[in-house]
Amino acid sequence: MENFLRNLGPSEQVAALFLLVFGILALVSAALFFVGLRERRNPVHGEAWEEELVHLRALLRTTWVMVIVFWIGWALGETVATVLFGLIAFLALREFITLSPTRRGDHRSLLLAFFVVLPIQFVLVGTARFDLFTVFIPVYAFLALPAAAALADDPDHFLERNAKLQWGIMVCVYGLSHVPALLLLQFPGYDGKNAFLVFFLVATVQTCMLVQHLIYRHLAASGNDSQAGPPAPPGRGGLLRQILRPRAPIAPHVSRSFNWASWGVGMGVASFVGALLSFITPFHFWQAFVAALVACVAGSMGHLVMKALKRDRGVPHWGRKGVGITGANGLLDRVDALCFAAPIFFHSVRWYFNA
């Protein structure tokens, strides 16, 4: 595969990668379809298995959406990709603000955020003004938004209201704006291949989140089995089961699924996957491993932070109220880890390689 890709031009390499990813997703989708069809005709599994199948379908739909979005952005060029991610940031910020109460005094700040700050941020990205786009929101917007709110003459819960809006802009706009910015970084001998960087970031972060979730569900099932009978005797795989035995969550009031065992396995697997993908990046094997590790740590911790924000808002997920929590129903549920991983990954890579 590596030699085949090296013999192609940059655009052909990216196209081949997307073709491979679409093929894998098509095979997985077909497999899940036939498994579900067989189960409906001849049920042999319990309710827990059905719930797991529904969850896998939701994860697959999310993956399809993300891959299609990235493919459209690459196929139509860097400018269209920047506009596309600007639209995603607009919808994500709208979702964030919708689930947070606002007052009449916030209207000026909201108009400034949606129709001034967000467009300027993505214009700065599209024109590759990196020195300004990296400080525009943390410096200029953070000072301008409270000033606009103060002019509205509504001091009630002033700090809380402005902190909420600033958090939303930081996560939804500033974080996501670093994804198309990756397309504009310059590395020696890497012209036309920056779409691979975006793929590398998304693939490693999504792998980390998926493995962490699957390990947690496996540990939860193992915990239920251990309560139903005596523990399994030591043997092949016994050490691994001992290491990954069910453990209490680290922050149960924020996330019942986050524990150090599943988190560590997710970090290790995703970092190794990133190292294996080093041939499509400007990194060497161990550089790719460290870059993937940095992105996954930021993404997983960001996902935990967003869960804390959801608990504070009293909602199980970002999205419509009254929708089940078996899958990611809102846009922020799909991109929350990426919102945190993208700026950390971008600035780490830019600093290390002086890109």
C-alpha cells in the first residue's frame, strides 16, 4: 500500500485514500445491514445485543457524515473546505447557545459572535494569516464581547452569561477553525498532501474514542458476568482481563464510562494506529506516534469537558430534547473531541516543524 501510494501524484494519493475509506465503510455498512436483517428474521440475541447493534449503527452514520464532509472539502478545494467548516462551526455554536438560556441583553453579543467574530475567524484562516487567527478570538473577541454586553445595560448574571458565550465561541469556532487551517500548513516535499493531515487527525481521535467506548462496554459486560458467577480462572488472556477488570469511573458525576483503564487502552491503540499512518504524513514513525498521542489526549479530555458542560445544562446530549441517548444526536456530540484536538494538534505540529 505504501509503495503504491508513493508512485501516485498528491491528488491521486488523497483520492485513493478516500476510495479506500469509502470501501471499508461500505463493507462495514453491508455487514451490519445483513446482521440486523438476519436477527429480525431469526432472533437469537437479547436486548443488550440489540442495543449494541443500534449504537454501532449510530457510530457508523457519524463516521459516514464526517468522511463525506471531509471528502467534499478536499474535492472542492481549500476555500470551499474553509467555508464548509465555517458552516459547521455556525451550526455547532447555534446548538451550544440554544441549550443555554440567554437574555435580551445578550442579543448584541450574540449578533457579534455569529455574524462578525465567526466570519472574520474563518476569513483569517482562509487567507493563511496564522499569527492573527490564533489570537483573534482569545484576545480581541474576548474583550469585545463583554464590552458589547455591558453596553446593553443588563448586569444580572453578567459574568455567567459572558463566560457561556465565550466558551461556546472558543470551542465551536476557534477549535473547529483549526481543521481547515491544517490544509494550509507547508512542509518541505509535502505539497498537495495536507488532506492527509486532516485524515490523520480525525482517524486517530475517532479511533481513540471508539476503542475507549468499546473497552468500557466490554468491562461493563464483564462486571455483570462476574456478579452472576465465580471469576474466571487464570489462563490465556487472564493477565489482560486482570488489567482491564471493571473499575470505578474517575468522575462518575460527569461520565460513568470514563476510567483510566479504558482511557489508557484507547490512547495506546490510537497512537499505534497513528504511527502506522506515518507514511501518509510528514512525520517519522515515532513522531507520528507522539503527534497522535497528543491529539488523542486533547480530544478525550475535551470530550470529558463537554460532558461536564452537558451535565451542567441538564441534558444527556447536544441536540433536540426528548431524543434517546443511545447515540450522538447533536452535531456537538460528533465533533466535541475534534474541537479540542484540532488546535492542540495544529499548534504542536506547527511549532515542532516550524511550518
